[in-house]
Amino acid sequence: MNTATITHDTALPADWRDLLALTKPRVMSLVVFTALCGMLAAPATVHPVLGFTAILCIALGAGAAAALNMWYEADLDALMKRTAGRPLPAGRLDRQTALHFGVGLAFFSVLLMGLAANWLAATILAASILFYVLVYTVWLKRRTPQNIVIGGAAGAFPPMIGWAAATGDVTLLPALLFTLIFLWTPPHFWALSLFVRSDYAAAGVPMLPVVSGARATRQQIALYTLPMAAAAVAPWPLGLAGPVYGAAAAALSLAFLILALRVLANRASEPEGMKPEKRLFAFSIFYLFAIFGALVLDRWMLA
Amino acid sequence: MTDPRDEESRRRQKTRAIIMALLLGAFVILVYAITIAKMGMLQ
């Protein structure tokens, strides 16, 4: 890892806003929402204080993983326009502070989860942090265009942790929710990586558009949409969710597929002509919010 | 004349100390609430 390109002002203590920025608060919102939905969809009543604490721990764990990711990738972030303004590459924070902050937050979130909820939820939380930091960030990201496919598992854990915190076990529905996010991650990130391809190329990150080109990436986006849609709808025919969820999942997945096909039909190679990709990326975030929202609504209506 | 960097440094330290105090206070309240909730579940 090249740290020579990053300079920082060690004379000043870190500003709290830079420490907060290390946790990637915007990404955290999706993590918190899916975890909360996993908890609310579980067939168990959770004490509000313990439920709140479990969600807080998931948010802190996600923040810790993000901070450790930024600590390790500071040299890469400095090379990309999209990330050059982050606290470490911009020189507003020293790397040791980021490392201590990330490790401390990780231990704190896992221990508090174990004490407040249960140790199964704490174990899955620890596994998700380690997976994101060691498997995705350290091992895969700089080595293979499959980085996001395998690394996507890290982001798929929150609903499973929410469920485990509520029930103390993991059944088929949280496993399907895990599969849904796991299969959603590649088309979501590949849509983004198509229009920021030059950033990844400049930093030497082997994202699929950099290694295999835009055409192959667009084909993969369309291909991954099919099993993703199947995983999204599956809880309904399996009797794990009702018609409200089934109809919402089918309609949202159809819309996702239509947007993915528009991406497939696009031939643009410059970001200016990549409206379909930008639309798919924006919709993919809404898709996950809406599908998990529909699941909770459905479970409440069934109850 | 004071160095503006010293002033900035002190301002940041003060802000961080206040935030840390608030977080510790919130943590104490949270641990208390968790204890009460767990005791309620045992009864």
C-alpha cells in the first residue's frame, strides 16, 4: 500500500466530523434500514430498548468496517475523484487515528451486541465486519473483477443480524434476504462502476468495466438481475411472505429488469451517455428500501 | 499573539471532549436501560 502520496497535518487533533465521515453515514442508512426490517419481519417480539441497541450495534459495526476500509484504501481513494475528498486522502486525519477508531468501534459494537441481544447476532456481526475488511477490502478488491460479487456478502448480513438479534436463530427467510442483497450488489455496483470507470482505471482497481469492458459488464448486470428477482420473489411462493410482499417484489423486480435491459441496450462509452446506468443505480437503492419496506408491511398485515 | 493553529487545536479538542462526554452519558443511560429491560424479561 502506498502511503507516500498522502500527507496530513498531525499538529491538529482530528475534527469529530471527519471521524463521523469515516463511518460512511449514507451507506449506513441502507444497512440500518435492512437490519431494522429483518428484525421487524422476525416472528418475535423484541423489547424496544434491546431492539434499539441491536440496531445501534449494527450501525456501529457497519461504521467500523467503513472506517477500516478507508484506513486501508487511503492510497486508492487519493487517486479517485469520487473519493479524494475523504478525510484520509484529503489529509484532514492521520491513519493511526482512523485505525484506532475503526478497531475500537468494531470491538465495542460486537461486545455490546452480545451482551444486549445474543451471541449469535454478535458472531454474525463480527463475521460481517471481518468479511468486509479482510475478504473484500484487503484480499479481493485489488485482485479480481469478482471483488464485488464475493465481497457483496458483507453488505448482505444486516437483515440476518436483525433477525438473529430478535429470535436467536437464523431460518430460511433471513437466508433469502441475505441472498437477495448478495445478488443485488453486483448490478448495483457495476451500474456505478460503468460511469465512474475512469476513476477505477486510474486507481488500478480491477472493476469489471476496467478489466472486461462496458459490453461484458452490461451483460453481467442483466444476467444477475434474473436470480436477484427470483430471490426477491421467492418468499411468497415458499409461504414465508404474503401477497402484498409478493406483488411488490414482482413489480419492483420487473422495473429493475426493464432498467437493466435498457442498460444492456446502451452503447455509450462515456459517462455523459450513461443515463440508463445512472437511472439503474439510483433505482437499485430505492428497490432495496421498497422491497424491505414491503416485507415489513406484509408481515404486519399477516399478523 | 496566539498562534491561530493553537486556537484551532484547542477548539477541536474542546468539541471532541464535549461530544465524548455526551456519548459516555448516553452509554451509561443505555446500559441502565438494557439492565432494566433484561431484568424485566427474567421476571
